[in-house]
Amino acid sequence: MTDSALRSIPFTDAQGNEKTLDDLGADVVLVVNVASKCGLTPQYEQLEELQRLYGDRGFSVVGFPSNQFLQEPGSVEQIMEFCSTTYGVSFPVNGKVKVNGRNASDLYKALKEAPDASGKAGRVEWNFEKFLVLPDGEVLRFRPKQKPDAPEIVSAIEAALTR
């Protein structure tokens, strides 16, 4: 899939409007399936830090709440309130999606084609799986337990922003 095709796949934002990654105006996008009641939920803090560090340089974190792992049961309004009050999230958090299976969102169907560092593509393993969409169309995949501020993620973001 080309970068422009991936960036033009529609999704629904938190207000119910159709959007695409292109609409965000960022050259480098970190797409993350998020959840409020997960052991990895504190990753919101590092995601927000990345947004604050690199947001003015053409980077954006983009969160997609998913209850596929039964850890995001709330409404979109409750999710937005949690993100704002608990972690001060300023990056876009969108409508809930399915990340796996027949009913997975089209964006996630495309993202899951990207392999991780070990060469494994396919299903999203858990909440907080990260997909770094680079300006040239390359997608780098990072598994849930890799923290957003891990050196390999930060260096990939910095390298993409200086291209």
C-alpha cells in the first residue's frame, strides 16, 4: 500500500466526523490503539510527551480506542474525559475501532500488513500497539510492551522528521 493510499483511508473522529491521516497535517504519525483500563494505560504519559516534544515539527500521535481486549468499555465521551483529566492528552483520540478480525477498521487492516522488528505482521497483539507512518509510506511497527519513549521509537521519529 502506498503512503497516500494509507493516509487517505477514512476513520471516524471522536465527534463522529469522517477523517483521514492526511487531514491531521502531520508528516509523521504514530497510530496507537489505546485503552483506559489496561496495565499499559500509563503509556498515555509517554505518548503525550512525544506529542509535546515533536508536535510542532510535523509529528502527531493518533489514538484509536478499542474495546477488542475488553479494557475500553466506556463511551467516546468517557474516554475523552479520562484522557484529558488523567493524562492531559492533547493529541487526537478518535472514535472506537476494532483492530482485529473481520470487522477491523480499514485503517487497521492496512496497518497490520506492516511487520514488526522480528518480521511478524498480522494481528494486533494487545492495547498500545504502535504503528509509525513515515512520510515515504513506510510503516514501522512496535509491539505493545515497547514504551513510546523507547530509544528505537524515538530515533525512528527523529530520523523521519529530519528527512
